[in-house]
Amino acid sequence: MKIFRLKLVFTVLTIVLLGCKGIAQKSQESDSESLTYSPEWESLGKHNESPQWFKNAKLGIYFHWGIYSVPAFDNEWYPRNMHFKDHKVYKHHVEKYGEPSEFGYHDFVPMFKAEYFDPEKWADLFNKAGAQFAGPVAEHHDGFAMWDSELTPWNVMDKGPKRDITGELQKSITSRGMKFITAFHHAKNLQRSTVLNTQNKKSHYPYFEGMPPSSDDPELQLMYGNMDPEIWHKDIWLGKLKEVIDNYNPDIIWFDYALDAIPEEYRKEFAAYYLNEAKKRNKEVVIVRKQHDLPLSMSVDDLEQSRKNVIGTKTWMTDATISDGSWCYTNNLGVKSSTDVLHMLIDIVSKNGVLLLNISPKADGTIPENQETGLLEMGTWLESYGEAIYGTEAWYTFGEGPTKEPEGHFSNNKAFHKLKYSNKDIRYTTKDYNIYAIVMGATVPNQELILESFAKENIHDKVKIEEITILGSDENIEWLMTKEGLKLKAPSKVIDSKATVIKIRISA
């Protein structure tokens, strides 16, 4: 039986340790001298937070999949909301499973079997979708580890599927040339208010009398975050990160909000550990954060369900879900059209951003057909026209057209959801001596287009155009540079209904 280790180890073999004290000190000094990064922001800021491979990648896929996928109701916050008597999740839970005091969230664990989970099939899908990196939500707020953990019994190897989900995915994803990402939301797992019938916004589980989150059972406390904060910060929050770094070697570690609730010393220690381990493996890695939880000198900024309306001066990221509602699978979950997701990607890339797209597998390990279809449709477009996306940079302007992104980032995410682009909207990218003008839709056959960003009063540096082509068409494109902009005639037939790429080759 596996023995779970918290770093609450009493000193033993005192004589041996004292005898080795001098050697240990020299070894520690040697190790310290060999480390590239120390746990200080100034040192960590020397890390290249956005290596070229990440800038070039543009698209990644991750997934909210775990115990919360079992009830498949409302959203991934089911484990929190099931405890509030005035919430619809509580009412649903009581009707279907009984009172939370009798059937707690942890009782869903044996029901999470993932019996049809196939990491090879998943990795193939991500690859065909055009993702350059992929990986799991390694742990959500709920305290259940999606890897084989020695730190908690609440993990996929010892309970539920009895499989190392993260390990299997890591092998399948990296074997296809994709980078591996692990996402962590567990900063909210600690119960920061342990006074009965109270709650804290930075805590996922409420502390109600008679409910499992307030249990004094040591095993339940490990899941519900009901334990000494100092032990939890060091041995659980930081310990889990080190465990995943050591065992799965992720290229990207992504953090959800509430990271600011973790003491700064542990955030620094995590970053130094991750970056030094990456250095040992000769890897360039990426740390992604939301809000202001880590300095941008050593991390990438993430905007949940929103994006910039200007070109980012540094590489940034949007995390968004393919679904219309919950991030995890729920019954009758709707999905966005592949065209809308593709347009979101194009807009993000035109502003020096990267899209991390979430999907929502079922508890049994299958990916719903409507999500799979959407990914494959987007991947088909990227296979044909991806040269306008991968490895590109923003041009002097991100684009033109009537559709404008709102201000406010996540606080205005509902406005972002309502955005719909048309073929009057154009986004630009550039690579080498090529400028790509991406029309957000189909061009009208034989219709004249004017790219106003090339107008003399708009463009910063005059360009000398050598050739213009439409990707996917072998027709010769008629064009003329005028003071209003670059005029060209669309092909005689529709090339692609989702988006049309105009490739403008210029000379030095």
C-alpha cells in the first residue's frame, strides 16, 4: 500500500546526520552555486518568459476533466456550490444523491472511472486540431490530483480511474511533437476560514457544520484543504508542483487566479525550482499567470475569456472554452461554432497573443462529438492556411473593420462572447517578407477589396509589393496601390467560408 508523505518528518539517525554535517553543508553550497535562479524576483526576472517556440505556437488545448465531470451539472464549481442551501446545485444534489452531509463530493470519486479514456486518441485529436501544446488541468480547486501523487490519496492512480492520467497524456502528447502543459487551480483549495458557517472568497470549500469539508478525518482534510496553512502551503501547494515538475517535465505551467493568496516566498520558491530544473534539462519553459499574481518579467499574462484590443508589447495568452457554458462537461453542453473559435484565434494572433482552448470531456473519458467536430474543422483550416498563423508576428496594425473588441478583460467577458466577425473585418500577421491579410469570412467572387491599412496616411513604412496571392487559389490576383489603400480583386469563386488569407509578398 502506498504511504503518503507530508514533509512533517521527524529527525532520525541523529548521530549519522551529525557525522555527515560537514559533507552536507559543502554539498548544499555546491548545489546552491550551480543554480541559475535564486528565489528572488530580480533573479527570476532574468528568465526569458516567452521563448521563441511559445511565441510561434499560437494554439494549445487543455481540458477541465475530473471528479466534477461525474455529476455533469451546472459547472466545475459543483463541489463548492453543492453546500449552499439556496443554490440550484444543492437542490439538484439533494434530489439525486442526498444531503451533502451524507453524500459528499468525495463520494463521487469512485464514480470517476474514465473507462473509455484513450490518450493516443486524444493526442491525435489535438494534433489534428492544430495545437502545438496540450495537457490537463492537473488539479482544479477541488483537491483531486490528476496524476500519480505521493502527497495525497486523492489522486487518479489510487482512486477513481486507477491510471496515471497525466503520465499517459504526457507520453502521447510529446510523442507527436507537441509541448506539454499542466494547469493548476489549487491555490483556492486551502480553507482560509475555519470558523463554522463562514466562507472566504479565496477558498473553494465553505466550512459548514456537519459537512465533509469541516471533517476532522485526516484523509478528507487532504481533499478539502482543511489543514494548517503553513503545512498546506509548503507541503501541499508547493509539494504538488514539485512532484509534477519532477515526474512529468511540463513545458508550460499555467495558474488560475487566487495565486496571490499563496505567500510570496512559496511563489518564488516554485519559480526558482521550476526554472532551475528546466535549465538542468536544457529546456525553455513558460509560466503563465492571471491578474498580477507574478511579475511579468518572468511570466506570461493570461486573460480569461477575453483578449486585448491592441497589439501586445509582449506575448500574452487568452484561455477560453469551446463550450457555451461550463468549462467542464455538463449534460446538454453547447459549443461554439468552429468559425467563431477560429476567428477568436486569428484576432488573438494578430495582437501577439496565444490561445489556450479548453474542451470538456465526459467522465467516462470520451470527448463529445460536437467538440471533436469543432476541433477538426478548425484543424482543417489551419492545415491549409496555418502559414498565416504559426510563427508569425503582429504587423504595425492588428487589423481593420467594424467589429471592435471591448475593454475590461474578464470583467467584460459577456461582451466578448457576443462578438461576431464578418468578411468586412480583416486581421494582419507577418512573417519573413510576407504580410498576411486574413478576411474573417469568405470573399465575394470578383469583388474589389480595399485594404485600408496600406493607405499612405496609415502605413508607417512604405512597402514594395512583389506579389499577391490568395492561399488556396491558383488565380492571378489583380491589385493596385492607391492613396485609399491596397485594392485587389477577389478570386472568381469562394475559397473558404471561415476565413480567406491574402498573402502579400514584399521586398526588402
